[in-house]
Amino acid sequence: MSALEDQLFADKDAAMGLVIDGGLRLGDQPDEAPWFRPYVGASFTALPGFDTVVRKDYLGFSGVLGVELGHGI
């Protein structure tokens, strides 16, 4: 990082820290179409002590809905 960035963002442009992340993904593989695997998932992420110019914390849930195609390895 440059000294100018540090001045502009008051040393709040990047940091090292602990990340706590956990989640669950549930999927299905239909017998009639084994190459088609839909799934749904949720996760929780927390970064203790996170503080930047844009956000004062990073804590929350997220979700995903998707489909994997192919037979896999």
C-alpha cells in the first residue's frame, strides 16, 4: 500500500485479522439426471475488529442457490 492511500483512508484501507466463517450446503442428485445437481446453502461470516472507511463491521448471513452440471470426478 502506498503512503498516499494510508493518508487518504486514515490507515483504514486494509488490515490483517481473524475470519470466522461457517456454512451449510444441501443438494440433490436426481436418479434420472445424475449430471444435474441443484443446491441451496447458507453461511455466516464474522470479522472481529473489522473497521474501514466504508463499513464499521463485517458480520452477517449470506445465501446461495445454484446448479452444478456434469458427472464430476
